[in-house]
Amino acid sequence: MKRVLPAARRLIAAGAGLALALVLAACGSTPVPTYNLTAPSGFTAGGPGAGQLVVVAPTALAVLNTDKIMVEAGAGQVAYLADAQWSDNLPALLQARTIQAFENASKLRRVARPGDGVNADYTLVIDIRTFALRITDQGPVAVVELSGKLISTQSGRIMAAQVFRAGVPAASSAGPAATAALDQAQEQVLVQMVRWASAKF
């Protein structure tokens, strides 16, 4: 068996270390923790008829059409949390939770998304105005503001429109605390929106 000299051992070890470093670099940095939004439950929303509703994917500016979590550090200043991200792009995630919120409010058979083959009587159009952690003098606050428009599918007319807003103080600007506060705020907003829309279809 050939003997490996100490110098050769050092070269082999260095080469192995370099190879490992390249593999780690290729794999990228530590993954960013991912958080989800939850649909509100334990509430009811009545309605006057038996109309069917389709919830389209919300619209949003480019700064919100992402899986990154926005931070408003000051007027006109936009940044993102470095230690947290959503499980999907915000509009897609919010569409799913909105539909689930209607279903949880006893609207299971009357709400769907486009492409489900439902002949809808109404369409709910949502615009994400704000969905961010706002830094204030009193501390960080999770602010969620959505505008909703209920459109008649037959006539194309806007039957009703309203803006829904909630703010929930966050324990800190760290990922777990920020996302928990944003989740609470969006649940409050969705309850408001579901009750409002349900009263009209």
C-alpha cells in the first residue's frame, strides 16, 4: 500500500474542503423561513338569496405581487423582511383564504374561483391597497387594507363597493411576530368583507 506523505494529505484535505465549499455555495444560503395565512372561521354570514359568487385573484402593485413581506419604514419607503416570506405570492394566497373564509361562513356551495365551471351571478374583485408591517412611533403595526367590488355578471355593473381595513400591533418586526400580526389583521378584514358581500347575494 502506498504511503501518503503529510504534505500530500494537506493537499488532499484542502481540495476536499474546497469542493465542499463549492457545493455549499451552489446550494445557496440558509432558506428563508416561510409563513402562511389562515382563513377566519367560527363566524357566520347570512344572505338574502341563492346567488353564486366567483372570487377572482386580487390585484396588487408590483411591490405586493410577491411572496416577500413588505415593511413600510416611513412615508414612501418600502422594504422587505429579510427573515420571512409567504408560502405563495400574496394575491394567490389571499384569493385562496378569501374563498375559504366564505366557505367557513356557510357559503360552501355558493362560492368558487374562475375556471371552476360555475355560472356565477356575481364576481368579487379585490384590490390589495396595503398589506405590510408599518413602523410607527408606537411600534410596528400590521396594516391590511383591501377594496372590494361586487359586480353583476349579467349586467357588468358594480353593485356595491367598500374599503376594508384593520391594524394589529406586532410584538416586534421579526418574522414570526410580524407575520402573526399580519395574519390577524387579514382575518379581521376577511370577516368584514365576507359579511358585507354575503348580505348582497
